[in-house]
Amino acid sequence: MPDRSRVAVLISGRGSNMAALIYASRAASCPYEIVLVTGDRPDAPGLTLAEAEDVPVARLPAPAKGKDLFFAALQQTLEEARVDLIALAGFMRILPAHFVAKWAGRIINIHPSLLPKHKGLKTHAACIAAGDRVSGATVHLVSEELDSGEILGQVEVAVLPDDDDQALADRVLIAEHQLYPRILAEYASRPFDAAWIERQVDGLARRLPEVGRKTSHGSPGWSAGGEKGKLFAIIADQHHGEDAIGLLIKASGLDEMTGLIETQPDKYYWPKYYGVSGWLGLKMNRRDVDWGEVEDWLERSWRACAPHRLTKLMRAAEDF
Ligand code: GRF
């Protein structure tokens, strides 16, 4: 099992979602651990609870003393705690664009409505006013636009005829406490999930011309020039006792392969049996996979394997 993802929870208030994340993390099988709780209010009740639960807490000076200073201190605290993911749980500040960009794909939030419905504050009142029969909660990635990042999971909650916004909020909160730990766990596991990796590679590979799917000794692969074409990429999921979930691609030759493996052993490896046939292994079960780089490797490998008529077309299109 890979190391657990290191999660920081950011709060502004009571921190009941924070508590749900902490208690869920106590299961031995939980793929994340809470390594830090912090926020924009040094007096937030949730911080006292986190301390009592022996979770490291940072009481940062409130942003009233300067928003830029606050986010600089937050960034430093997160780095010192070697945080992989940030979970917002009732954190009432808009994050500055540079902070969101720095942590792109690594900040998640819980919102008490079925997004895209009822963004922003006072969601329960808005839901009742709209006459909705169903409300719920959403866990989503944080992007620059408020409450608009990719939705990772949702849960529905019935609205009862007599509900006022507090009654609805109380019930949605129960659902939030179920949803958040489950979706955070799924998200933290993603980089090590071979099926998820295969779907991402598939999406990128299919951007190339005439790509087919086929297998190589049972492993999923992609071929250039339709299904009958030559394989240009294979996923080797911990083959023959290897640690790596590897994407096997064609480099320019043995010199390049051995050079990359020697200089960047965390990233590249010599795949058993496949190495001798010129396949280079790119380790995919890492937290820091650069998907732009994966796309470049797929294209290079495709070019090395595609039939001449296709590479000629590609070059003609590029010269155009
Ligand atoms: C929750 O309803 C959450 O969805 C919203 O703020 C509230 C925080 O509550 N973002 P708590 O501090 O987790 O108890």
C-alpha cells in the first residue's frame, strides 16, 4: 500500500466536517491522514477539537492583519507539513487565484447543495425558496470560480414539507459527514488506481490519429493505425512483482532509455521482459505525474510506431 496522502483541513468554525474526516482517517484502510488543521480564525472551535484529538493545529493570525500575509503564512505552514491535499471544510475565505493555481487539482471543498444549484451562501434558504424537493451535498475540486470546480461526488437529501433552513441544514450535514470522508478517500487513492490511470491514458491516446485498443500478453495497450497497427503504449500493472504501474512507451533507443533510468530512477524504470524489446517504463503510481509529459511521451511513441502514411500526414499538417 502506498503512503497515506497527507491532508490539511482548513476551517473557519465548528469543524464538524473536519471531525468526520479525522474520525474516518482512523480506519487502518483509510488512504489519507490529517496532518494539519488550520484556518483563518485562530479562535475557531474546531481547532480546539482537533488539538484534543491530537491532530497538529496551526493558529495563524487572522487575515484582518493583511490578506497577503495570511496566505503567505498559510502556504509556508502547508509546505512545512508536507501536505499533499487540502480539504476545505467550512473555510469562509475566497482563495486568491495564485494560491488556487499553486495547488491546482489538490484542493477539495464540500458545499451543502447539489451543485451547480445554489452556489454561494444561504444555500438551504435558497433551496426551500425554489421549492426543491431534493437537496444534498457536493464534494468538488476548487477552481478559481466559486463552487464551480469538477464535481467529485454528491449525495441527495429529501426536503420535507415542514423544513425550515435550519432543519434542512441539520439533515444535509449528516449526509455531508458521510460523503466527505468517502470522496476524499477515493480522490486520495486515484494516483494508485490502475483503472483510473488507464482511463486517463486512454483519453490522451485517443487524441492521436487512428488509435486502436489491443492487449499485450493480457495488458491493456494502444496501437497506431487502428486495431491491427503496432502497439505504441502498454500499461504494465505491477508486472512480475514490479512496484510500478508503468506506462510502457518507445524511446529513441537503448541509450536514451538507460540515460533516463539512471538519472531519474523515481520516474523511469527498465520493465522486465519488455525492456529488451525497447520499451521504456514510466512510473505512473506517483502523486506527481505530469500529464502533459505523459501526453508528449504518447505522441513520441505513436510517431515511432505509426505507419508511414500517418506520420507523413501528421508532418504535412504541421508544415501547413
Ligand atoms: C458545512 O455545511 C459545509 O458544507 C459548508 O460549511 C459548513 C461547515 O460546517 N461549506 P462545519 O464547520 O464542518 O461543521
